[in-house]
Amino acid sequence: MNILNLFKVSIKAVANNKMRSFLSMLGIIIGVAAVIIMMSIGQGSKESIRKELSTMGTNLLTIRPGADMRGGVRQDPSSMQTLKMADYERIMREKRFVTKVSPEVTASGQAIYGNNNTNTSMYGESTDYLDIKQWPVEKGDCFTEEDIKKAAKVVVVGNTIVKELFGENVDPIGKTIRFKSIPMRIIGVLKTKGYNSWGMDQDNVIIAPYTTVMKRIAAQTWFSSIVCSAVTEELSDAAIEELTQILRDNHKLKEDADDDFTIRSQAEMMETMSSTTDTVTVILVVAAAFSLLVAGIGIMNIMLVSVTERTKEIGLRMAVGATGPVISLQFLIESVLISVTGGLIGILVGCSASGGLSMIGMPSSVPAWSIYVSFLVCVCIGVLFGYIPAQKAANMDPIEAI
């Protein structure tokens, strides 16, 4: 019997038991769909994070004071106060691989206007900050160097602040809000950014001159961080080395002393986030893949039942000349047909579900290679789990079978 005839016989055998065949496929369908959905969410999340970080500039550098936890031991609070005005001023004087610099001071609290209030964060920055973050002012203007010198009580706000305090379609320019009892005049409104990949509202923000936040709001003499832009992405490493040397000299650190600050590049952040996302995706895919193992065992059980039910058919075919390998091949083809058909349906379900997730705003992107791998896995499952039933059929004694 040639291969074409074996396919015809196998298709007929599968079609004669539609419900049983479908139930056998169901495990494969669920398993493949789950794997594709998990991979699409992982890939989509990675692309979303990369895109989001790229919007802040691939040459972004962030300097933070020494970590408050080191070796599992909490450090003295003074270790978080290592970035001072002298560091900022020296960076501005000696920078070669850095174009823009903004010291950063943060404070959390309530913004109030009339009877309305909202919890938010205030960021004290320099005039370079919005250029570094590539965040334009949509209405009004940003504060000036003169405002910084005078520690002026002026702010630029995000759209969420405007909606919460003033309502829709209200121009807040010139209005005065209070933050920690300090009156602050709104001079600009930032362009809407929306939520980031971590679910944080980027528009729930108030930006003021860093001197204003340091002197009037936070009452501190140190910076929470310093953000910079390297000349180009390619020169980010050179900029990090330059900044490291400036800060070590300024902090009078000995050669064998550890840095009391950390510098992170945007590329490093992208790599870290991608690595984390990949790890989570692998865990989810492995969990989903266990359903494929269960589905394979289900196919093997169904095929064993099928061999038992068709004992007389097998004996008759052997009696008229069918060899053991031919019988074995027929049952292998049936097993692969069930597995591959279930896999193809699972791929369609997985891709459709991924498209549905994209439509509702969840980042998802099906990698093309995941479809090919899913198909190959289904073929392997059909062969591996169909082998034992096929061998059982091939090893039957024709006389006993009849």
C-alpha cells in the first residue's frame, strides 16, 4: 500500500470518530494557543518597553546616589545624599561627552485648587529636563534660568493635573495651585504621554525649577538624581566614564574606594528590562507547554483504544499482505494528523487571541518563529506519542487478531 492510500485510510479513520478525534485535538489546541499567547504577550511587552524607553532618548543617562541597601545591609541615610550642587556645577563646567544636564529633586504631596485636590509628585528640574526627556510643552511656556535663580514659584503641569483640578477643556495657564501649602503659578501644560508599561500615569506630574523644590518644598541641599544626555548613543560609554571621573574627583574618593553613586544608561535599562521580560516569558511558556505534554499522553491513550477496537481490521489487513511497518505507519499517520490538525487550529486560536489583546490595548506581538516551532512540536508529539500504539498494532499476530 502506497503512502497516498495510507493517508486516505488514516483520514477516514479519524473522520469516522469525529468527537473522539476532536477531544484528542482539544489538548493540543489549548496547549498551542496558550504557548502562542504567552509568547505574543512577552514579545509585545518587550517591544512596548523598548519603544517607551526609546521615546526618552537612547542617549539618556541617569546618575543616582549610592543605594540604600548594600550586601543586604541598610546604609546610613547620608549615603543617599551624595549628589550636591557642586557636582552639578562641575559637570556643567567640564562635560565633553554630555550635552544637557538636569539635577532632579522630587517631592510627593497634594495639589490643591479651590475644592479640588489630587495626589501627585513634583519634580524639581533645570530648563534642560524637557529636552532630555523629549517632552514638549503643549500650552504656555517652560520656566527660565531666571526662574531657577530666583527659586520662582512657577510650575509646568501634566494633563492629569489639569483634569483633576480644573476639569475638561479648561485653560489653567496663569492659575495658582497649592502644593504643601506653597502657592505655585501654572505657566505651562505638557503634551499628553499617557500610561507607561508599568501602569503609571505619566501625566500626573508637576515640574518646577529645582531650586524652588529644594528651598521651598523639600528643604534639602542634595539631589535625588541627575539626568543627562550623551552627545550620541555611541558615546554613552565615554560619557559614563567622564561623569564617573568627575564625581569621584569631586567626592574625593580614593582609588580603591567604591563609587558612592550609580550611573545607568538607557541602553542598559533596555537590556535589563528585556532580560526580565524574557525570563518571565520563558516561565509562562514552560507552564503552558505542560498542557502539550498532557495532550500528547491523551493522544497516545486514544490511539491505544483505537488499536484495541480495530484488532480485527488489523488482523484482516495483515492476512491480505500488509506488513508490520505498513500497519505501524498507518497509525503513526493518524496520530500525526490528530496532532497537526489540533496544532493548526491552536495556532489560529492563539493568533486570533493575540490580535484581540492588541485591540483592547494590551501589548502583544506574535513572533513568526513561534508559529513554526509550534507546528514542529505538534509533528513531534504525533510521532512520539503515536509510536507505542503503532508498534502495538504492528506486532499483533494476524491469526489471533482475526
